[in-house]
Amino acid sequence: MMRILVLADVESKYYWDFFSKDKIEDIDLILSAGDLKAEFLSFLATYVKVPILYVHGNHDAEYEEKPPEGCICIEDKIYKYKGIRIMGLGGSIRYKNGPFQYTQNEMKLRVMKMKPKILFNRGFDILLTHAPAYKIYDGEDKVHEGFESFVTLMDKYSPKFFVHGHIHMNYGMNNKRERSYKDTRIINAYDHFIIEYDE
């Protein structure tokens, strides 16, 4: 059993303000789904001996000049760790000018460019994104609209997990930590959550 810590959107006080080493001793992998201060991820990287993988959120412009130290960006990549294949596609729907925002067609093109890597790796086990999937518990406003391409990826490759951020748990009572879509468990990584990945 692998324990994977997923993070997004707000710097978890549990792992920063009230940090202690015993809280991360049994963590095997850390995934950031975006919109976290680089300093927070760098802080964690100084204490853990496991990879910290991340994608960008729509508020991560600071990463362009100062990315989190000791962490690994997996944008448009498939990263393999202990046999688990993690594919990264960060960013949100384009709602204004700024980095890490994409139209539906731009994200579709990114996914198309990933196809050789997906075929080479024979699929992927975890899809790590910032935005949710289109019409699958995404927001009703334009800013929090999900990507159609993520639905296609789940339909075609049936990853075990789809981990995203962007939809804050305090946005409404309908927001839940875990959902299911066909054979995929969808995890909202807001603040922090631990996935128990059965290898």
C-alpha cells in the first residue's frame, strides 16, 4: 500500500503552521495540484525523502521566476515512480490574460501531443491536473469550468485516480472530496488529503 499526499489551493496549516516530522514519515509520494506558494512546497522538500511532483495552477505565475526548490514539475510529462505512472496537465480554463490558462482547444492540443508518451508508457495510473473535468463536478462559472479533454482521457485510458484542485471545498455544500467516474476515482486535493494506493 502506497500513501500519497495530495495538496492544492491553500497551504495546509497541518503541514506548515503545525508541522512535525512524524506527520510525513509514512508518506510515499507527494502530489501538488497547483495554486500553492513555492515556499510551501520547498519547505516540505527539505523534510521528505520522497518525490514532490507538481503541476501549475492559474495563480502560480511566481513559479516562472522562482519554482519550488527540490520539487519536480511534471507538466506535459508522465513520471514513473515505483511502477506508478503519473501524468501532469496543469492550468485552468482561460478566463483572462495570464500564464497557465488554456482554451478548450489549447488543452485538447496538449493532450494530443501527449499521445506518444501515453502509448510508450502503456497508459497512466494517475492524472494530476489543476482544473477539474468538464461537467464532472466543475464550477458553474467560467473561471471554474473543467476541461473536456480530461473526460476523454478518463474514458479512453481509465486511470485509477484523477487528482485535481481549483474547486475549493468551501465553495458550496455540493463539493465533495471524492467522487467516481466510471473506473476512475476523482480526488479534490484542496488543502490536503491522503490517497491509499493499492499497488
